[in-house]
Amino acid sequence: MKIYLFSAVLGIWLLLTTQGAAFQSDQLSIQVEGNGPDVMLIHGFACSPEIWSGIVEKLQSRFRLHVVRMAGFAGTPAPEPIPSSCLDTLRDELLRYIREEKLNRPVLIGHSMGGLAVMMMAGKEASLMSKVVVIDALPFFSLNFNPQANSEQIKPQAKAIQKYMSTMSDALIKVQASSVIGTFTKGQDKKDLLLKWSMDSDRKIYAQYLAELIAYDTRPELKAITCPLTVIYAFDQTMPISEASLKERYVSAYAGLKGTQLTQINDSLHCIMWDQPEALLKTLEDVLSQPIAN
């Protein structure tokens, strides 16, 4: 009887200590929803994981969703100290999460800057994941403004932007953010929400992430990605670029990785999960349903 009692107590103690060893990070937090194969959802710059709420609702009955929240954005405290490279630290912390939580080769889905993050993760340790999905992101953000740009050219400009933003008033930040957010989604309620998330973000981490996003070029890392990569991008007639030119921009940018699957979703701006939720969900379900290579 004493042996059985001891075994029961030991089992309870091991359960409690295991639960107490949950993943901890100053850079991010992760909410787990649902059951099934592992899928990670990584939001974009100055956003909240709430942007995935519709996707989570539809997928959580069939997948175990790991919904990432970046520290410092949308009202969350910034890490102290802020790392010298936010993007590299984000990549490494997400990879650490996969290893420590023993995820079984998750599918990575990233929107905007989150798309950049999943490419960085796959470029460093592709064996840890089964598939990568990038939503409306180029491997080098500055290609949106200059197709001939390179990282070394952009770095001085990015640093100047970071320094300038640190001195801007909240009123001026709001004006500039509002002008950009107007091109992100069609619904005014969603524009208001994006603006709120932006204004509620920590100014220092906002400025540093933005500077890094502008200057970071993942194209040299694409050749190291050995798992399937799907890129979903938006097109709308109101965009200041033709449909053919936008497609060529994506084809050229991802030329370094053979077999990249490019999918265009029409009548949508940057936040496809809001402007065309059904089309995005169908595309994601098509990707998730495809067999995983060993």
C-alpha cells in the first residue's frame, strides 16, 4: 500500500513540475488552441494575434494552433532590454519554442513581418518544420519601393527612420500610421483597430522592428529552405501597380527557391484574413491537407 501511495504522489509531483516548466520568453508569448497537427500562426508588424481570430475559429477543431504574440506590440510590455536585433531574436525564440515544446514539425504561417520571420526560421533550421506559408510578404520588404534595392543600400535609411521615429510626437505618429493603414484593409472598423494596435505599441520596439524589417533581406537564405514554401499575396484594382507587375515582383523575389507555390487572392488589400477570409481559409486548408514529406 505504501508503495502504491508513493507512486501516486510521485506521479502527481512529476505532473505539477512538468506543468510549471512551460516555455518562458521575454520576447513573445504563445497561446495554444485546439487539437491535432501543430500549426504556428505569427502576426505582423505592430499587430495583435487577434488578427488570426477567424482562422483560429475555423481550424482549431482539426489542428493544434500555436498563436504567437510579439512583446511590445498592441499594448503588451516591450522586452527589457530590447535586443540589438529583434528579428534574429524573434527567429531564435520561435525555434527554441519548437524544440523545447517538442512540436512535431509544425506548419509555419506568417503574415507580413511574420512571413519574414517564418522564412528566417526555415532558412536556419528547415528540418524542424514541415511546411511554410507566407501571407502577403516579400523576402525583402524594400522591393516594394525599389526593385533594385539591396540591404546595404537600405540600412542607413532604415537607421535614420528609426532615429526620426524616436523623436516624433504621438500626434504625428498617428497621422503617418493612419495614412499607411488605409492601404492595409478595406473595412473602416479594421482600419481603426490597426491604428489602435499601432498607437498602443511600445515606441522603441516599434521603431527598431520597422528599421530591421525595411533592411532585412531573406533572399540569400531561401536556398536553405528544404520544406515546401507557399506564398499567398493580395491584389486589388485600387493598388498602384498592375496585376501583371505585381505577379512578376513576387516571381522574381522568390526565384531563389525552386518550387515556391505562389497564390494570388483578388479583391483584397494587405490583411487578406479580413478582406477575403473565405478565400484565404480555403487556400490554407488546401496547403494543410497536402501530405507532409518525410
